[in-house]
Amino acid sequence: MTQEPAQTPPAADAANAFEELRREISLQRTAIQGLTSAKEKLPDYLPTLRDIDARLGEIEEHIKSIDGKPAMQLTPRTIATEIHEALMSYRADDAKSIGEARHTLACMLGRVEGMIKQRRSTHEQDWWVTWAATGGLLCGAFLALVGVVLST
């Protein structure tokens, strides 16, 4: 039940092979022509690419100008160091100002205390003078009374 394949003459095989080869070559030619026509239909990107290249050149120049700025040379560590130094300088100035204000306040308080003490001493002096005058008046009245009593 096996059938043997029918044998065809060699000339027919060669003719079939050449026919297949012709079809494949025809397909390839059609494909190549299609690619060529598709390539011709592609838009010309050359002006756009030149424009992009010019813009990239401008951006490069701008970046180079930015890189040349002194701030771009700073690192976070140098920025932190400069901030710390400025802070210490301002704190020293503040401490000096506070010290001067404290000294001025102490001098003013000393003057105020001196005025208060002077007022107290003036008040105390007035008090002593009043008591001395009152005592002198009473003593003089007593002596006058004694003198009147003794002379009688």
C-alpha cells in the first residue's frame, strides 16, 4: 500500500525549477522596486536635522557659559562652609553688639541707682534735719521754760 512516487522526466523538473526561480526573481524585483518607490516618497529631513543641530549648538554654548559662572564651581561642601563662616561672623557681630548693649545698660542702671541713692540720702537728710529742728525747738522751749521757772 505504499505507492511509489511517479517519476517525471528530468526535463520537466528542470523546467519547473526554472519557472519557480523566475517567480522568485520576479517577486524580488517587485519588492526592490517597491522599496525604491517607498524611498522616493520619504520626506526630506535634512533641513529639520540642520535646525536641530543648530539648536543643539546654541544649547551647548549656553551650557558652556553657565559652566563658566563661579557659582557652578561651588560644591555643597563649599557652600556649607561659606554659610558656616558667614554665620560665625554674624554671630560674632551680634555678640559684640549684645556686649556693648549690656555694658551700656549696666552703666545706665548704675546711674539710675546713683540717682535713687542720692534721692534717698537727700530724703534721709531732710528727715534728720526735720527731727533735729524739732528736737532743737523742743529743747529750746524746755530751756526757756526752765529759765522762766528758775527766775521766778
